[in-house]
Amino acid sequence: MQTAANSVTGVLPTPAPSASAPSDRAATFQAVEGGGEHTPGGPLLVTAYALIWVLLFGWLIAIWRKQNAISSRIAELDKILDAKAASAATKTP
């Protein structure tokens, strides 16, 4: 149990020394037998790249459509400004 001073300062008690010595631990990798998941990495990699490409092309198409809308709106505004300038030029004495 922590004391009130330890809970305020956030100091945790030191753990007890472990019973296993370093010589008891394995020094080499040992594969685990069994296991429920066997998902190959190749299809996951191809799926991830395909998803990235689809998202990229979708984003580029959206930008292209917005750019076309802006360009047509600018052309429309240019026509309106030219018409206003022409009418203003004819009204000036």
C-alpha cells in the first residue's frame, strides 16, 4: 500500500527482485507453436497500395472538378465585367 506522501509525489515503491536469474532466460528465438492467425503479408500490401492509389485518384478528380468550376466562374465574371465596361464606355460623353 502506498503512503499518502508517495501518492502525492507519484513515487512508486520499488519492485521485489525477480526469482529468475539471467542464465534462466532463453538466449535464442523460439517460434511459438499454434497461433490462430495466418494472414500473408502480400495481399495486405497490395490492398494497401490499391487503396492509396484509389484515394489519390479520387482526390485528384475532385480537385480537377473544382478547378473546372472555378475556371468557368472566372470566365463568366470576365464576360460580365467586359459587358459592364462596354456599357460604361458608351454612357460616358
